[in-house]
Amino acid sequence: MADEKRTVKMPHNVILEDRKSLMITGVSDVDSFDDQTITVYTEMGEMTIRGSGLHIGKLSLETGELNITGNIAALGYSDNREKQGGFFSRMFK
């Protein structure tokens, strides 16, 4: 059944408000995070968020939602869409 969930694509949206609040949908896992960089896997590839004072306020891998607050300076995608296994997937195996 877990394989069936992975084949269903979630919509991927990014909403940035005043460079202080970021909501992302379509998140499948969080690879790494600290107060300056957060790396997540999305339906559109690996995404890196950079800034200062970054804080994950809400994370739901079931719904694919992630909320981040802080001073957001940059958002970027890498073309690598193959999931390697993120921090939370390794932690809860």
C-alpha cells in the first residue's frame, strides 16, 4: 500500500508571503534542515530554501504540506527528481 501512495502525484504549489512565510505543497520528504538552509523533496524535484532564522512550523508528509517561517532569501530546484531518502524517512524506518 505504501507503494501505491508514492505513485499518486500531489499538486505542487509554492506560496511566499513577504519573504517571511512560505507554504509548499507536494512535499514528499525533508532531507535536511537548519536555521539557514532547508532541503526538501517535492513532486517537481529537490528544492532548497535559504535564508536566516528558518523554522519549520508545520510538516505533514501525509498531505504533502510544509510551512516555513523566517527571513527567506532564495528558493531553488535541482533537476534530480529521484528521491534518495530524506531525514525523516531515515529516522522513522
